[in-house]
Amino acid sequence: MRPIITLLTDFGSQDYFVGAMKGAILSINPQVLIVDITHEIPPQDIEAAAFNLLATYKDFPAATIHVAVVDPGVGSARKPILIECGEQFFVGPDNGIFSWICEREGNFRAIHLTNEEFFRHPLSATFHGRDIFAPVAAALSCGVAMTEFGEKLGDHFRLDPLLPAVASDGSVEGRVIHIDRFGNCITNLTRENFSEDQAASGGKLRINGREISSFRNSFSEAALDGNDLFCLVGSSGLLEIAARNSSAATILNAQRGNAVTLIAGHR
């Protein structure tokens, strides 16, 4: 099977950046299959990048190489890294962009990219996507061992944990981790935290002073209970707060990071 390299950036499509990265990859391995996940991450938005990568990496076959470049610290002391996790590889800056995947999978290997033999020269201080991450990914796709790229890294920078917190009274404290273009509020809760059965027994979510007790299986499901807001488990496997044909984020005046409290019902 042809090796696969995915690209996820905040570069957009107006400028030359994505094309330059692809050229750097194909100059080393012209047989590689390059897949664009998205280049429309909001500028410098590491958490949006982390979520989009978390939601897609399992859709790719084992040994896929994911290059993620949302890198406000380019040119600083932040490390360029390579991670093996979940039978896949991740190349990019050490700024937390891969931390939710490592948290979910549990086990990972990390390398600090220091072997400049695999970098493009001259090395730009402002474009590590082209000059470090793309060439390293291409070399990896050619069969170069991880250990050739640098030294083992004991740990890496982490975003706030993906796992929600459980309070002493049994309530679960989650948060909104992403708002998609439709205004759906994606939380760090899962079906294990809140399900249709729990909603039927009186369970509810509280966010920004509103309580949501309706649970549905799809966005188009009829609102039999008359509620404009409802919960469902989205394609990412995470619990979402949605509104049929409307923006839940607008209705709730919600932003990423807003607390979402799960209040258990009583059977």
C-alpha cells in the first residue's frame, strides 16, 4: 500500500504554504499519497487543531503519518517532535496539538527532532512546516526508523485534559472543547457520561444557566418534547449540544471552554 501522509494546518488556501509543504514531501517520496484533512483551522488555534485531529486520526489505516502545523511558537524554543501513538505517527510542534490523542491512547513514543540531516536547507526560522515537518514525514514514509530523527523525549506539552472531572456529589464537570461551523457545541463528555437512558431518568446538562434534558439520535429527529436544545453523540464519539436547523452556540451564547455540568437523574 502507498504510504499516506495527512496535512492539517491553519494556512488556508490563499497562499503558497500548503503547496510548498507538498512539494517538499514529493521531492523526497514521489509515491506518497497526501491527504488534506483541513487547512482552515483558525490562525494559531491549537485546541481547534487538536480536536480536528482527534476526530479523524482513527479513520486512517495503521502507519499513516499525520503532519499538523498550527505553530504560533515557530522559531522559539518549542521543540519539533515525532510521536508514535495508536499505530500511527504524528509530526509537528510540541505545543499540545497531539496531547489529546496521546491521552486517549495511553501509550506513546516521542522523539525530539534534532537530526538536521533530514531537514530542508537552508532552514527557515518561520516555516518549519516545509523545512522540518514535511521532510521528516517524507523520510519516515520511506522507511527511516524513528530513532534516526533525534533523541527520545520523556514527555511533551499537554493541553488541559480531555477527560471530564467527577465531583464528590457524583456530578460530572465537563466543558465545551469545540464549536463547529453549524454552531454545535462539542463537549468532552461521552455516552458513558450521559445517555438516552440517563436523560429519560431525569438527567440533564447545565451550561450558561440553561438546563438541557432532551437526548436525540440525530440532528433531524423530531422534537417531541418541544425543547429547542438537545444532546446527541456526534460522529467524533463526543456528546454535542445542538439545536435543530439552528446554532446552539448562538442560543446559549456559548464559547469554547464553557463549563458543562452533568446532573444525574433518579430512577
